Amino acid sequence: MGVKGLWGFIAESYKLQIATILEYRASFLSQTIGMFLNDFFWIFFWYILFNRFESINGWDFHDALLMYMVITGSWALANLSFSNVNALASMIENGQLDYYLTLPKPVLLHVLIKTSYSSAGDLLFSIVLAAWILELSSIPLYLSVLISGALIFLSWGILVNSITFWVGRFESAAKAARDTLIIFAGYPFSVYSGMTRFVLMFLIPVGMIIGIPVDLFQNFSWEWFLLLWVFTAAFFLLCVSFFYLGLRRYSSGNTMGMRG
């Protein structure tokens, strides 16, 4: 499949997703509003907390707003585009990749493309927060860290779900690993220190999703910006390679053993 054919496939896939949204617009609107309100109540929680404590290890309410603006927007972009990553372990376990192996490459792109409608509420909330707390000059940085965060969320999902190729039934553990990243990313990065901070920066990349982005909004540095994107690109390539390495085991007929 050439570049032109690949972009054509992506465009047609999302046209179908949009058509589904338009057909079930009431469900789409209710899910969007529900997620928006859910995010609003989280911000209300942080408002109450910081009204009681002015700062948490140097982070204040404004930093919490930046954090939630980034995490909701990044998570939304990943799930509006490639939400099928959350079902990848189940598909591997049950031999459901067989269909995709008969289609033109790349296999992973075919597998992942799916839209999670409720994520539109998260994206809307992130945009509203950005309009409230950011200056116009910060919009390019906002878009950049959202794309970076979305790629890291997607990469993490590919990585933990692809472990299924080697260990068999791993769906529950993959979901737990995905939720772990979201949970840790939902708290000020300043609360983590020592070895925990190192682990959450480079092994479970929470710091790359919220820690560095919040610092960039507060005190922009080209060095940290470049580090963020070098890590994002390297991590994405590593996780995609890990999937295709596992796919060799799947293609060789090991799926029957995994399903046993």
C-alpha cells in the first residue's frame, strides 16, 4: 500500500466513523456531555483541595488545570483516533487478528482505527480549559504536547497489550497497566520523588505526559521540549516494533496455544 493509498484508507475509515456518529447523534451527545461533566467534577475536586492547601510540593491550582488540560486532551486524541488499542489483547487471545492479516499492510493501523465517542467530551473539556487559562501564543505548545501525550498513551497501550503474544491470556493485566498510567497521570507530578519519580518518567511515562508539559507551559525550554519529542518518537517506534515482533509468533501458528 502506497502513501496515497494509506491516506485514502485512513480518510475512508474516519468517514465511516463520522457517519456512525451522525446516525446515533443522541448517544454521541449524551456520552460527550457525560464525560465533560465528569471532568468538571474532577476540577472541582482540585479546586477544593487547593483552596485548603495553597500548593502541593510547588504545584498550585493553575498547575492542576494545566495537568488536566493536557491529560484529557491527550487521552481524547488517542481514543478518538485509535481506541481499538484497548481491545488488542482480547483480539490476540481470541485469534481475531486473522482477518486483518489478509488485508493490505500495515496490519497495526487496520487493527487500531476506531473512534471512542465519549472521548469527544474529554477533548471538548481540554479545549475549554485551554481557552480559559492559556494565552494565544501558547496554543502551538498546547497542540504539540497533546499530540505527544496521545502518542505516548497509544504506545503504552500497544506495548502492554502486545505482551499477550508471549504470555497468552493477558487482557485483564493489560487493562490494569493501562489504568495505572491514567491513575498516576491524574495527580500532580510534584508528589513523586526519588526512584518513583524516575520510574514514572522513563518506564511508566507519566512524567512525559504531564510532568514535562506542565513545566514547559510554566517555563519553556527547547532542551526539555526536544527531550519530550525524542522520547515520544523512540517510545512509539519501540512499541510498534514490539507488536510486529509478537505478530511473528501469532503468524507462526502459536495462537492456538494462547487460546488454550
